[in-house]
Amino acid sequence: MAEAIFLSAGVPDPRRGPEFAVTADTVAITAAVSALAYVSLGRRRLVWGGHPAITPMILVMSEGMSIDYAEWVTLYQSEFFKDEFPEDNERFRNVVFTEKLNNDREASLKHMRQRMFKEHEFKAAVFIGGMGGIVAEYEMFRQFQPHAKVIPVTSSGGASLDVAAKLGEVPSDFQTQRDYVALFHEHLDISVREERFRVPGEQPAVIEERFWRPEH
């Protein structure tokens, strides 16, 4: 059963992407990423191309959950950016390093993204804020995972607006709903009754068997 969730998120840099920064809401980006981590960790595998601003947010969210972060999160990073890898990489065994191709940034990124999308079966992709790389990931994701759900959180601004434009008609609550926990519970089909499990191997295959039950 395809249950993994792909996250594509970033905080736009006004110098490198002023057209994305002008619409971005940094508070909303941070809140949405934190909410996605809260809803999914211990319930669904979360995969993304490690982003230096995003990885620490999700790590912090995981720390109070009694889950094995490295078992639930998979990061992909290209060796092209080796000098920029966050220190968090060294603490976990959940980073997949992909080859640097001919010292070519775009070719190396493309290779990393292809591996992400080929090596997992995704139920959904969530796009939050970001710049041009977010749009590139969306286009490749649709190519490799055509049946997965796409959720552009347009209230976060940035490149998520471009993703929504490419999709065409999207639910209005992607823009209006600022309770991101509720938004992700609904659109990722993750019940609030689902328990968190320390590692994926302890999680029952049948979703209903994961539900919290009151003790009698």
C-alpha cells in the first residue's frame, strides 16, 4: 500500500528568488511544515530532499514523540552540495546520498530527484512555499507518481502558488485554512485516532487496527 508522503518545501531567498519571496509567508511556511510533521510522523514515512531550513524543523517536532526519527524520515541529498550539508546529517542513518554528476548542479539535482521518485511509492506530495526547485520537483513527481495526490499549500505563498496554477482547480481550503493540522489530517486521510508507532515495522497494515482505543 502506498503511504509515503513527499515534502517539497522551502523559505524563499529574496536575493535568489525575489518573485517567490514577495508572496511568501514565512510564518505560514514554518507552521505548515511543523503541522505536517505533527500529523505524519510515526504514522507515515516522510521523504524529502534535505533542505537546511526544513530538516531542523521536522527534527525538533519528532523529539517529543517517542518515535525513531531515522526510521520514519528519509532524506535525499546530492553529493554536489556536500559542503553545505547540515550537521544533523551526521546524527542519523536516514540520509541517502546521490552522486554528483560532472560538477553540474542541475544534472545532480535531477538525478537526486529521479531516485527519490523511483525508490518510493507515494500516496501524496505536499508543496509549501519554496522557489523554482519546488516547481521542478512537482513536474518530476507527476511524471513518476501520476496517481498520487498533490497538495499545494497556497496560503504559504512562494512556488506553491505556481504548483497550484499548474494543477488548475484546487480546493479553496489550501488557501483559506490556517489550521494546518486539520488541513493535513483531512487531505492526507490520516485519522486523528491513529496511534503513532515507534518504527514502521510495528505499525499494523490495516489502518483501522492502528486506531487508538480507550481502555476499559
